[in-house]
Amino acid sequence: MTHFNRNFDNKIVLITGGTSGIGLETARQFVAQGAQVIVTGVTVQRLDEARQELGEKALVLVADLRKPESLDAVISEISERFGRLDVVFANAGAGTASPLEAVTEAQINEQFALNFNGTFFTVQKAAPLLSKGASVILTTSFLNSVGTPGLSILSATKAAVRSLARTLGAELAPRGIRVNAVSPGPISTPFHGKLGLSDAQLKEVAAGIEASVPLGRFGEAGEVTKAVLFLASDQASFITGDEIVVDGGLSQF
Ligand SMILES: NC(=O)c1ccc[n+]([C@@H]2O[C@H](COP(=O)([O-])OP(=O)(O)OC[C@H]3O[C@@H](n4cnc5c(N)ncnc54)[C@H](OP(=O)(O)O)[C@@H]3O)[C@@H](O)[C@H]2O)c1
């Protein structure tokens, strides 16, 4: 007999950046476990594909998180349709690789606008809808604790997000709401193709990563999803302000 796991039956789950990679895989798993999911993204084609794949248990909406006001329509639609949120996975993010001498002010503003401001305003705007016992999970990165040449700004945005899990966790604890972070290591998703590197540079970086990850490979999106589902669930009922690093040991040894 097939065993269906329905751990998130009737839970209302918002996932930003849920049209690709880690966010999309997490949306699939929440839907499979009974949740009603609201997914956001920006690229029309990926929004359409996610809508088709996830079906009626997912509401797929456009929201460019570099403009926090674009979240207002998402939050009011959730409020009207569902009246509350039980899980928020603030996951949308991207990075640009650039050595010290080449970093521009525009690159800094762009990466902070999405990775930090976008994450912060997702939680701020979702907060009035969060139910007692709700769980918020922020996507940071193993980069928040290691120094990698060419990734100074991306890493700083992710360190700032790691800090948010603590401060927002402290602010929301009186309402019984937990705030935690997941820190992916190198995960096979379209993320790396968006770093602004050439194919040759990407190949070199990928080989270097495989050589330096103690477990000897890239991770899969689903391996991050498992940590997200754990933090979202009652299994993690006494865990807040914390971080689960899913990086094959890269930042630990
Ligand atoms: N993959 C890794 O190795 C890795 C490592 C550490 C941390 N992370 C973090 O994990 C998270 C998910 O990344 P991923 O690997 O799954 O990458 P991905 O496949 O590129 O997915 C990124 C998601 O963010 C969305 N997004 C991009 N720009 C946005 C914007 N301006 N406003 C709203 N949404 C936007 C994308 O939407 P569109 O598809 O419509 O652009 C997509 O849904 C990110 O925060 C990333 O920094 C990834």
C-alpha cells in the first residue's frame, strides 16, 4: 500500500522564489503533503510552468521582490482567499559574482534589494497574517560564514539574512511564531547560471566545488527541502532563531 504523508494538510504556505530550484521543489513537497501553497516568481515562462505543474493546490503569483510594494497585492489576495498564513518560506534570491575591483554600487544595491530587503519585507508584510505557531524560514547560504573570492556582496546579503532569523525570531516569539534559516551549500539549480560567469568559468567553479565539498558533490534541491519541511513542522516546535546548514560539510571542516 502506498503511504501518503499528509503532514501539512490544510496549512497555508507562502513560498517566494517558488518557480525554480529549491523553492519549486519545496512547493512540490508541500503540495504533496496536503498544503495550500502560494508561490511567487518573476519570469513569466517559469510562472506558467509552475502553475501547470503544481495544479489547483497552488496559487502562482508574480512579485518582483526588488520592489517591496509588489508584495502588497500578493498579501491582500492571500488575506481575501485564505485569511491567514501558517508557513512563510522567504527564499527568493540571486547573486552576481564580481571581484573587489569590479564591484559597482548598482550591483550592491541590486543584490541587497532582492536578497535582504526582499526577505525583510516578505516577513514584515506577511506578519499580520501569521497564525499562532506559524513558522518562518529564510533562505541564507553557507556563504554567510565563509570568505569566497568574488562573492563579497552576495555573502554579505546572506549574512544579513542570517542575522534576521535571530532578530525577527526574537520579535515574533511572543506570538508563538518561530523564525529559522536554511543555508544551502552548492545545490544543482539554475542559480549558478545566473551569477554572470562564462561557461568556462562555471565549469572551473563547479570542478573546484566538487573537489572541496567533503561529501564530494553538489546537493540536490530536495535535500534543502527536507530541512525546510522539518523547520516548518511541529517536529521543530522548540527551535527558533537557528539555522540548518545543508552543504555537504563545506563550511564545517
Ligand atoms: N543553488 C545554490 O547553490 C544556492 C546556494 C546557497 C543559497 N542559495 C539560495 O537559495 C535560494 C533559491 O535559489 P535556487 O538555487 O533555487 O535558485 P533559482 O533556481 O535561480 O531560483 C531563484 C528563485 O528566485 C526568484 N527570483 C529571482 N529574482 C527575483 C526577484 N527580483 N523577485 C522575486 N523573485 C525572484 C526566481 O524567479 P524567476 O525564476 O522568475 O527568476 C526563482 O523562483 C536563493 O535565495 C539562493 O540565494 C542557493
